[in-house]
Amino acid sequence: MRKVTAFYCIIVGISMLSMWIMLFVTGAIPELETEPMRIIMHMLAEFVTAILLISSGFGLLKQRSWGYNCYLISTGALIYTLIQSPGYYMELEELPFVIMFVILFIITFTLLIISLSKRKEYSRKNYYL
């Protein structure tokens, strides 16, 4: 399960970065004009979450001593995002995105519960970088 969790983190992190880059490049972030400070801070939080997810995924794969703790932090940030983000799409009445966030929340929360129950398997220590 550790490898599944690691790949999930890497895929979600890369997807988050890719989505925001695509939205920025295509000019599909109207809030940059209407609420620039709020959306910039939101994007920063999402970029940090994505980078932490990718890092923790590689840390789990390589069984690094910091991988599990990084995973817990990045998953906490991701859970916050998965609870907060659907509201935007609910206001736009874009149900497919809301469903996507609900599914990702269920997967993320399930993997978190599994990782907590198998803490020793996830946090094997390998002190080599």
C-alpha cells in the first residue's frame, strides 16, 4: 500500500501543478483581474501542496526517514483543498468537478486511514538521501 499511496501523491501533485499552469497559460483565471491577491495566495497554497505531495511520494517510494511525515503534512493540506475547492464549482453549477473532488477526498482519506493503521510499514527508516 505504501507504493500505491506514493504514486497517488505524485500523480495528484503533478495534476495540481499541471492544472494551474494550464489555467494560467490559457488565461482561464478571471480572479486574477477581480481578486488578484486572494487567488495568488490560493494558487501559492495549491503549489506548495502539490510540491509537498510530489516530495512525499518520492520519499515514500525511496523509504526516506522524512517521507512519512511529509506525507502526513501534504495529505492534511490536500484534504483542506479537497474540502474547500468544490465550493467554487458548486457556485458555477459544475457538478462534474464537484464529483471529482468528492472522489479524490474519499481516496485521500482512505489512504490516510490505511497509512495511519500501518504506520510502521510507511515510516521505515532509511537515513540515506
